[in-house]
Amino acid sequence: MGKKEVELNSELPVEKAIEYLESILTGLKKGKVFVQQGDEVVELTPDKTVEIEVEAEQKKHKEKVTFKLCWAREKEEEAEEIEKEETFRITSVKPEMAGEK
């Protein structure tokens, strides 16, 4: 099977970004994610185990968060426990840090 790819790199209202992210979440829960641009459609079938990369960056005049999900097609091996998972969180409330009040 050849490579299929669609890509979006655009500035848009946060509500539209939320809509895209919610569609991805719904698709992940259902086991199928379809991404379309014009006549091109990429059908993704997530495995039970995914690799996730999250990067958050803050500069003087710009902030960004980058998410990347990857999985092997028809991968059947068990997920490995990663120590970082226990201390990694994404929240909408500022977390309290040890020694901070």
C-alpha cells in the first residue's frame, strides 16, 4: 500500500481546533479516524496500544502544544509501563507543586 497523506497548517478559531480534536477523540474511541482534504481521505485504524508524544513550549510572545500519536498497523504486543506516565498530566487547572502555596 502506498503512502496517503493530508495535512493542515493554518490559523483558525480555537472553537474549530476544539472541533477537530473532539473528532479525533471520537474516532479513537470508535477505532476509526477519517481525515479528509478535498477528494483525498486517509482512513486510520488505531491499535489498542499507541505511542504518544506531547510537547509544551512557552516563549515570550508565543505558546504551543504539540501532540503526536503513532501506532503500528495490526500490532498485538502489550503496552509497556513507562515511569513518565505516572507523573505526566494534562489539565485545565494549574497544578500545585511540592513546596508551593
